[in-house]
Amino acid sequence: MGVRKDLKQAKRRTDLAARHRIDLVRDERTGTVREASAAPMVAAPTTGSTADLPYTNAAETPDEVILRRRAEDGTWHPITAAAFAAEVTATAKGLIAAGLEQGGRVAVMSRTRYEWTVLDFAIWAAGGQTVPVYATSSAAQVDWIVRDSGARLVVTETPDNTATVTTGTAAHPQPPRILTLDEGAMAQLAALGRDLPDEEVTKRRTALTPDTTATICYTSGTTGRPKGCVLTHANLHNEAANVVELLHPIFKEVTGQTASTLLFLPLAHIMGRALQIGCLMARIEIGHFPSIRPDELRPVLREFRPTFLVGVPYLFERIHATGRATAEKMGRAASFDRAHRIGVRFAEAYLEKFLAAGGKAAKGPGPSLYAAWALYDLLVYRRIRKELGGRMRYAISGGSPLDRDLSLFFYAAGIIVYEGYGLTETTSAATLVPPLAPRPGTVGLPVPGTAVRIADDGEVLVKGGVVFGAYWNNPAATEAVLSSDDWFATGDLGALDDDGYLTITGRKKDIIVTSGGKNVAPSVLEDRLRSRAPVGQCMVVGDNRPFVAALITLAPDSVAHWLAVRGMPADTPMSEVIGDPRMRADVQRAVDHANAAVSRAESIRAFTLVEGEFTEDNGQLTPSLKVKRHAVREAYAAEIEALYSK
């Protein structure tokens, strides 16, 4: 009976995987894959909107727990589908009473929290459009976003956020009305709308269509003033529904778990928004937490115990770095490093067998490698799983490429990290590594309903129901990136392999051309550098220079650990730390790891350690943790010149 059951499950998994069929178009001359596309798994909507989701859930499964809300004492309180829909309605009535018109815009400036989700669906239910604003935005950024979007109401999280909005919009002809969550905004809205009939919300909600604008999401502004991406309810549905249909049945089949996730990505970022919509579609339990900082996040992960996470490479880099730091404190740094090497080798061998690469039989890990993996599973890998809550089997990483060795390390630890690729303009993921076919080092296959093409110059083009229709109030910018046949030019460079998996090789505008004529994609080096402690942020330079070099900052937690292990005072000046030959030797090992991925002509020949960090506050990082290259070049012009004057 056991064999029959195993065979039945294997067939079921094969059938599930076969649903994601990829069509390829090859270059007639070279035979290389130039285009990959996947048919949608879920038909595009013809009626209704995302605003209907809470009400559909409440009608079909009113008592099912779909969210959990964290109290100050760390306990998680269940929110049923019926309770969530009722809160959305009460808030929507308050928004209408506060003056929100059909098609009007409401800006939300808050970290990730339960109220953000309620507000998002309430704005839609009231017929409005959400304009997310990062909680860390400056007064100047708020000024631009509120002015450009025409938002007449702003909901902030804290009094400090309110002060920023007040300052930023003081010169507006009509400053917006501001409500503050920490000062009772939700109760105020409920009170404002108490006498309004529920039917007013129903009337507005049912007037929405798939083509109605749902949200105006502003880009992070790495290359200039942020642009507002106009995303419709159809864009949101096509993204969330197809990704859920691709992933959820397989995760349930393989794990047998009831899915749940902790949402900590900023909801001002489209990836966090798409995740929450997908979870509500699939009735996957969601919890919220406002910080991505690993030291703050880890205890909450142990409380909530999610089965999967969606994060950015920074999270996985810091978890790995913290694991090594803990081992070093215990005098076991060499053991952790060996566990890392064993994990990478084990995962490579296991994946080769699992995927049967090239159609050939693969041996997989041998007995000695299995034994080594089992030993380090007891000593290291299980501790990693425990730090992530103990139940997690899967994670999705996006925003920038994840170092391949890091992905393999987590695989050996029993956590498969699937990478994806997308932009605000593609409503989050345009590609995703599919379940049952992981391929570390790539960002996967087109999500169902999406096509990816490689242009003659290597630029990645995307087409499908997830692609936005326009930049708000900016037809020239729209025309520059959207072709007449609806292909979106991403600005990223990439390649498709023989099976249609996409690899991102760099950012078109970021390509460095040395004085010797060598083209260098800095992201390859930077991603690998950041994956190794004690590196914090970094930026590769070398345009019109004789060689490639790097500016490197040190992660504060890594510096604190480094000082403690060496018995040095915690308040040792940073000038002394960055000048210490031992610290430079540690950073050199990270540089060597980065250089291993490129040719000598592309490798980092020199680096300088700089005091301080690249942060949002000093204007050198975007809220999604991307380096603003022009800002860093200006701030460290003298340091860059010094690199080439030695």
C-alpha cells in the first residue's frame, strides 16, 4: 500500500508541475532562446475587482481565520473572514464620509501592519485608489507624491509621519486631510461613517471593473524623480491569482501543511501588496510585522511559525551572517564554514539527482556526503530552521539576485528559496522559479500569463496581464518603455537558457565600461559581496577607469560581533576598525568570493572601507534597499578618486 501511495503522490506532483508549460522561441541563426511564454492558469477577470475579495471570503467561509493580529504581549489574535469584511466596510464608510469620491485617491504612509491591509481594501470598496508612501519618505518625497497623485486624504502611521506630511504639503493650494493610525484613525473613520448605510459601499464597489485603476505605486527613484505606475484591478488579479495557482497546490501536496506567512515587506512596495492579495485569494493566514531587521524579526518568526516567507536577499544574507557570528562566539566559526561548504556541495548533488540534468542519470550525494550533511544538520542547519520558526519549508526571494551558494546553503538546511524577478511596472513577479524544478542562480520561468523576450541588446522585455498601462501624468515616460505591441522594456539585462529560465546579468544604465573597453555588470559583484559578512552595503565603480574597484560599508551588527570576539571596546572608533589589517583581511575574503564569479578583467582590484552606511536617511538607499548610485558617487567622490591615485 505504501508503494502505491508513493507512486500516486509522485504522479500527482508530476501532473501539477506539468500545468506550467513554457513555449519557447529560438533565434533562427544561433539557436539561442529569445522568448519564453506561459499560458495563464487563471483566466483574466471580466467583471468585478480586487475589492470583492473580503466579501467573497465572508460569504463562502465566514468563520475561517484568514488573518492574525499581534497584540503588544506577543500573542496572535485570529481574524475571521466575516470580521475582516465588516471592518473593511466600516472603514470604507468612514472614508466616504471623510470626502473620498468615486475614483479619488488616498495616500497611506505606514509600515506594514494589519490596519494597512484593512485600509487598502476599504479604499477599493469605497471606489477609491490607493497611493502607497514609504514610512521613511522625506517631506520632499511626500510633497511630490501627494501633489502628483492628487491625493486629498493621507493616512499616516505615527505623529512623526504626520509632521512629515504636514511639512511636505504646506505649500499645496489645498493641503490634504491627515489621519494618524497611532492617534485613533481607524476609530475616527468608523465613527465618521457610522450613519452611512452599507449599501453605499456596495454601490461603489460593484461599480468597479477589472480595468478600473486600483493603485498608483511610485517607483523607488534610483535614477530620478519617482514615477507613478498605474495598476488596475486586472493587473493585481492576474499577478496574484496566477502565482497562487502555480504555487499553492504544489506546496500543499508536498508539505501537507496548512499554509501561513508573516508579511514584513513594506506594503508600499508592490511585492508586499501582491502577496497579501494572493493570500486572501487562497485564504492563507497572514500575520503582519513592521520590520525586516533580522534581530527584530527572528523572535516574531518563532512566535508566528510561518510555513513560507517572501523576502529580499538582505534577509537571507543577514540570517546566514548571524548564524556564522553565533558560531564564532562559541569558537565554532570553522565548523560553520565547513557546514556551509558541505551544504553547497550536498544541495548541488541532490538537485542534480532531483532534476536529472540533461536527461542523464545522476548519482546524487554519496554516503560520505550524506553523513557529513546529517552531522551538520544536527549542529547547524536545524538551528537555522529554528530561527525561522521551525515550520518553514519554502521562501521566495525578490528585489535583487540572491547569491547562488547562499540559496544552496538554505536548500541543504531544508528551506527551498525560490527566486523571482519583477518590477513595480509588472505588478511584482514577472518570472518565478517553479516548484519541483528549482534552478539556483536563475530567477525562474515566466509566471503564467506572461512572456519574456530578450532584445538584441540583451534588455529584458515583458508582456502580459501583469504589465502596467501607463505612468501617471507622464505620457513621455510611458512611451519610452511601452512599445506599440505592449512589450515593456525593463531596463535590465538578461538571458534565457534552453528551458526558458531567466538570468538577470545587470542593469542597462548601470553597466560600467572601463577605459580598456571592458563592459562590467556591477550587480553580479555587489550581490556576492553583500552575501558575506562583514560587508553591509557596497557599490562597484570603474566607469572610464583603468580597473574595477569598490566602496564598501560594514554592517553594524557584524562590526559589533567582530569587536566582541577580539575583546575590543564596543565604542572603538570606526576609523580604527576600518584601518585594522584584520578587518581588511576579512573584507578581502568577501571580495575574493565576489571575484570568483567573473573574469580577471571584471574583478575588483581595489576597495576602500568607508565610515557610516548607505541609508534611506542620507539619500543613498531607496526604501527597497537599492543603492542610489549617483548619490553615493557624489558623497564619496574623494574616496573614489583616491582608489585610482595610488
